[in-house]
Amino acid sequence: MVTVLLYAQVPMSLETSDITSHLEPVAPSQALENLRLESQLHNQQTAQQGLISTALTEVTQFWNGTNNSDKELKRLESGIAGQLKAGNQAQADQLAQESGSAIEADSRALSTAGQIDQYGTALINSVGLFMPGKIGFAITGAAAALESYKPKEKASFSEKAIDVGLGISKAVGLKAAFVYAADNSWSLAGSAVGLGAASRIADVALNRATYLDDSTGQYSLSLGAVRTLDSATNTTALASDVASFLVARGAMGKLGLTTLGAGGENKLFSTIATAGIFGGSKAGTDEIVRQSKEGVFEPGQLGTRVLASAATNMLGAVIGGRAAAIESIKAPEAANVGATRFSAGEFTTKDIRSAGNNFPGSTSREYLMVGDKLPVSDLMSKSDQAFTLTRVRAVVGGVPAGPEQSLLIQHSGVSAPEAAKLAANADLIASCDPSELPLFLRSKHIIPSAQSLWLTQDGAGMLRFSNLFPSVLRAGESQPVALGPKTVSELLRSSQTPSYLEDTHDIAAIARAMEQFRTPVTYFTGGADSILFEMPDKNILKITDKPWDKSWGSRTIDTPSGKVQIDAPILAKPQTIRTTGSDFEDAAITYFVQQRLSTPVSTAALRSFDHLIEQDGTYKFWDNDFQMHGRNQLGEDPKTRRLYLLDYDAVRLPHLLPEKSDGHGPSITSILRRYDP
């Protein structure tokens, strides 16, 4: 059964070829047996052809000649049998000597037809496999159904129906796996080779013949499971998979390709490379396994199989990608948004679903605005909810290239209805994190594999986008603007961080130390001891340039109900970075993630916590000016209702209290009497 990119082992009629390859005379009875065996092989290969293979064989009769060779076999078989029956030994001997060349001719014809069927069906299947969208799934399923149905096979209707169902499941499942891998930016080489191995195993697991016990003619799940396991653990196949992965990863690294679906940010190029790796690695493994089983070593045959399969799949990927692009350009005008007014003019967008990426292999994109030059950089820097649409042309090598397209520029997370409507109909999208976009929009992103995006703009209307912070600005370019949530360093260097923190913290040193912390955050609050940011999971990132006590986050006290922790839990091990540089003094910056707790707490909760501290006697409060901090120094776990200390340095061992302290530290209760009698 030829299925999606399945390497079909073509019967080579080795036995009969060996018998007839010599020049010694062949007895009529032996010739009849040889002809019968070759006819049997011919019929077996024909019976295993699906509708697509059958059509390909018929269309290419001028090349493969299987019909003529089959007729010649039947003519000689009938002629020899007839002459022997009539007692014409001389005529029978003469026909017998022709049998050898006829058998060899049929063997060559079957081999040619088998290769045409193999690569022809692989080409058709790969078009659907690598064509995006629902039409790709439809073509994949239809091709699998047609090829899984074998009209000449001697099988019941139910068995043929099962074959069709298994074929569709295997093909559509493989395509779904590719789509998932691309959407999640899996390693290109690893995904292609890994899915090739999975496809090879699926060829066995989702094949009715795997479960058929030839000795009894019955189907057995246990037998099928054993055969599938043997295929999955075949050491020769696994070694070939590993070798294929290493070769593919090295080649892709040289080309600058890393993730599936990115392809140096050229989606079609990535798809073609993926198709080539997939087809070549699977065909290579199948051929190595075949040669290993037959005990032969044919490097030329291996190379031919690998190259032919890789080329076939790459051609199918090109056809599928181009067909999708043509179809998208023909999208009906009814999908248009129409006119949307902006401060700098009006624009009409069209629903073109393929992003025309430029600079394959680079981490940046450049576009020249067409018509009105919107102040995009200024607009995006003023609000995290800003979004705008403009007409652009891609710039390659400093020269505008390609057609005009509509480019939607937005911060990630923008959910305004108007922005969502524009995104669905824009040609291109530039936003911070493509993974936040719906699946059907991600292919429009100018850098689909980016995790962050910076924008600069010059006076001529040139927009430059980069997924790395542009350390060097060109003449006339604006300061880089981060699209979407900013990192800690970006926030500290921006106007969004309160200026009063400069009085108590070395902001430049902290920003320098936190450059490696790339998770986007939002500013939460800050005080004399630390600066707080909210993480995407709503927990709190705390950063301090003050001395750090390793016991913080784990201190406990004894209470009537047992030992309890007083410090708010730390979710990630504190990290300390030392900074040096001419722009700031040497500093030790410590950061950690603290569990988010509910605050402020009640006065009663404050008094209860203070009472436990005093009862234990190990620690003393000293920095507890509740007139300023109020009840925010403590937090309550909403699930357990337990109280924790958020400000670790507010409680110290007695001998570590400041010299001006009275050695006891005022209790929370005594201070509360001043402000809450």
C-alpha cells in the first residue's frame, strides 16, 4: 500500500532474473514454471496498486510497458503449453528460449512502474501534506483514500474499507503533526526526522496486513503489536534516524535554519527544506533496512533513493506552497474590511493570507511606508494599547521590492475589536509575540519565530523591525520601541519606572544586571529595599541591590501549633549578579520570584502575627512603620489563609538590629496603638 510519502518496496523478480540470466537452454517445462512465477509477481504488484498508482501506471504505459510485457508472458506461456500438448517439441523449445528475455523485460517494466507509482504518489501526497490550511488537509485525506483503495486486490469490502480508514488516519495524522510542530516552532531537523520515523512506524501500525496471521488467515492484535514493536525498536532503523538527524541538523545550521515553520523567516523555504529532510531521511532508513534484511550493500541504490525521495517531496512542497499563495491572492473582495480611518489617512486592506517575508535567514525586516508617513514609532511608544495600519513595500538590500501590502503594527495582547478585525484582513502583522496570535494569523507575522520585537523609524518612512534589541541606530532613526510587554531592563530604562527609585537604588546597575532576564513583565511597585515587577503568571519578581541574607524566604518560628514559616515562599532560587562598569559602581544585584499573596491584611491579622513573633522570641521587628507601609508588609495566602512576611528585612535577629535601635524593636501592637487606638 502506497501512502503518504511511503517508500514502496518494488518487487524486482530476483528469483526469475537469476534463473534466466545465463545463456544455457531452458527446458519448456522450466520455462513454463518461470513464466508462471513472473506472472504471479506481476499480478501481486498490480493488486497492491491503489487508484492513484493504477492511473499513473496506465498514463505512463509508453514508458513502463507493463501491459505489453504482461501480454508477452501470457503469449509465451500459452504457446509453450499448446505446443507441448500438440507434441511439437521443437516449437516448444524455441518458445522456451524466448521466455528468459520476456521475463527480464517484465521485471524491468515492473521496476519502472513501481518507481513511477512510488514517486508519483509521493508527489501528490506531499502537495497536500505541505499545503497550508483546510485545503491541504482535504487534499491529504483524499489522496490517502484513493491510494488506500486497491480495486484489484482480493479482499472483502469491509477489509478494503478498513484500508481506506487506516490510510486516511495515517495521512491526516501526519499532517496534523506537522502543523502542530510548525505552530510550536519545533526544531526543523529534529521534527522532520522524528516525524519521518513516526511515519515509518505508522506505516506498520496502521496497516491491515500487520495484524494478519498468514498461517491461520486470522487477524491478531497481539501479533500486530509485536510486529509494530519490532519495527519501532529496529536498531538499524534507529541508527539511521540518528545519522539522518545529525546530518540534517548540520546542514540546516549551515543554512541558518533552526525551527520548523520559520526557515530563516521564509516560510516557503522552510517548508521545502522540511519536505526534503522528511522524504530523504525516511527513504534512506527504509532502504537501509531493506538492504540489511537482504544482506546486500548497495550504496548507489541508497543514494538514488534518498535523492529521488527528497527531490519529490521538495517539488510537492513548492507546488503546495505556490498553490496556496495563488489561492490567497484570489480571495474574494467580500472579506475586505473596507475603509478604516486613522489620523494620517485612510487605507483599504485585502485578505491576503501569505506574508511576503524579506531577508531570509536574518533577524530583522525593513518596510518603506507608501503614501502618508505615519508617526508609527511615536504612536507605539505612547501606549501599550496602540495599534495602527499602514501601506508598505518590503525593502531588500536597501531597495523597495514586491507589491504594496497592508501592515498592522500592534503591541501583543491588544484585544480591541477594531484591531482584531484589522488583523484578520491585513497582509502582514508586526507584534511582540507571534504565539499570542490565533493560529490562523501566525503565518502573517513578519518574523513568526520572534519572541520579542523592536521597532525603529526614520524620517523617510523606513520601518525596521528586529527580534533583537538594535544596539546600533542608523542616522535619523528613532529610539527602539518594544512592541508588547517590556523586559525588566527596558522598563527600568524607560519613563514608566518612577523617578523616586533613583534616590534609593542604582537603576543603571540593576538594568545592566537584568539584561539576561528576558521574560516580559509589568512594573508593580518599589520601595527603599526592592523593586517589584509582575510576572506573566501574576507572581512577583523582586529585585534588590541591598545586602542579601541567604536565610530569607525560609525562616520559621515555634508556635503553639508547631513550627511555621514566617517568610513568604520563594518560587525560584535567588540569583545574585555582580556588575562592574564605568557608568555605575560595582554592585551585587539579587532577584527572585515570590509567591503572590493577598494584601493589605486586616488589623487583627497584623496583631495575631506580631503576637506569634513575640511569643517565639527569635526575631524582632525593627522596620515596621505602619503609618507608611500599612498592612502591606504582610500577605495572606488566599487558599490556606496563612500569613507571611513579604518584607523579609522587616524582621531580624536581635544582634543584627541597627545601632540606634533599643535592642528590642517596637512591636506591631505598640505601633498600631499610635495609628489605630
